[in-house]
Amino acid sequence: IFISDVHLGSKGCKSVYLYNFLKTHSCENLFLVGDIIDCWRLKSKIYWPQEHSNVIRNILSMAKNGTKVTYITGNHDDFLRLIKPLNPEIYRDFATHLYFL
């Protein structure tokens, strides 16, 4: 499954539709292809309803349950390129099925 331009953090995001889609579909590989989180919008005003957290939790659950999740950052979520693990052991466990490109 390939997903792009979700823009979590913006009011126009269709997070409920994405959440329902992910809950009803399984896959071996999930590709998050840019602009999943809209950092540009979040810089000007914080907007993060529970539905956006539900999407993130669902993606993390998929990774925990064996789906290989590949996150390719876009221009709106380029801040993720700066993330470095604070605790390598936790990161190693988490990163078993989650990859940032």
C-alpha cells in the first residue's frame, strides 16, 4: 500500500477515512510517501485532534505486527530527517519494521 499527502496536523486532513482504510486492509509493505505530517501547518498553529493520533497509532501497530513501514519524507514533513534515536535499544526494537528514507 502506498499513501501520500495525508497532511496530519491540518484541518483539511481526511484522517478518519485513512484510519478506517488502514483498519480494514493489511499488507506486508506500507509506503508513506511524503507529507504524512504537515509540519508547515503545525509551525503556524497547532491542530492535532485525536483522529490524527489514531492514524499514527494504527501505523505503529501495523509495524509492530510485522508490516514493513517505509517513510519517505516530503517537503511538509522534512523535519523527520533530523530525528536521531535517544535510546538506541528502544529505537532498534521500534525500527525492526519502520524505516525512514
